[in-house]
Amino acid sequence: MQIDAYVQLIRDDLDRIAAVGGDEAMVRAAQLLGFALEPALARRLQEALSEAALDLSGQLPEGTVEVRIVGSDPELVYVPAPAAAEPAPAEEAFDARVTLRLSERLKSLLDDAATAAGVSLNTWLVQTLTRAVEPRPAATGTHRLTGYGRA
């Protein structure tokens, strides 16, 4: 999606509105105003796209919609939900034990996270710890930024 094209259309609309009066000073003022507002208009359009992505993500059964900036142009991209962690192989039995002392508040937060994931606290902890220590794939050279900023 090319934001610059939409900003130019808004500037053209502003010029046409100013031209209705026939006053050359008004037309010039509208042109200057259009140039001055160009960065703010582009930023507001990007914010609107970010809000739309959040709304769409909330309506999807799984996955999210992200706004990615390529050059100066935003793109809406569907990102599938990560695959559920595979269960441990049968040959890898859970025979090790760890005693862990937690505050009641932290235990409650962990219980809530496990419940939200639909698994037991023990399973949630094993999955989370496994993801934390597994090697991550090497970067592919692309940089990804999600969300939006405000000035």
C-alpha cells in the first residue's frame, strides 16, 4: 500500500476545495498547508492501519495481522499462530524433579498463564522452559518491526 498516493489525493482534495473560492491567495495557502501536513497525514494513515490490524487480529480465530513497513510503504501481513509445542518423545521420560519456591502472587500468575494455554502448570512450565533453552534459528537478514509509534 502506498501511503504517499493517499496523502497526494488528500492534498489534491484540499487544492480543489480552495479553488472553489477563486482566490489565488487561498489556493496558495492550501498548497502550503498540504505540504506542511504531508508527514502528519502519512503518520495518521499508518496509525489507522495499525488500529485496523489490531481489530482484524481480534476477529481471527488464530494468528494475527501485522503492519510492516517496507521502505516507506506499509503492508498488512497475516502471521499464523505459532505451532503448539510438540510433546516430548516417549523415550524422554520425565523422571527429573526440581523443587521451586515461588511467591503466591507469582504462582497465581503462572497458574493463570497455564489455564489460558489450556494445559497444566507443570506442562506449561516444561514447554516454556524448553522454548527458552532451545537454540533459535539464525537470522535470515530481514528485520521485522511490528506495531506503531507515536510522536
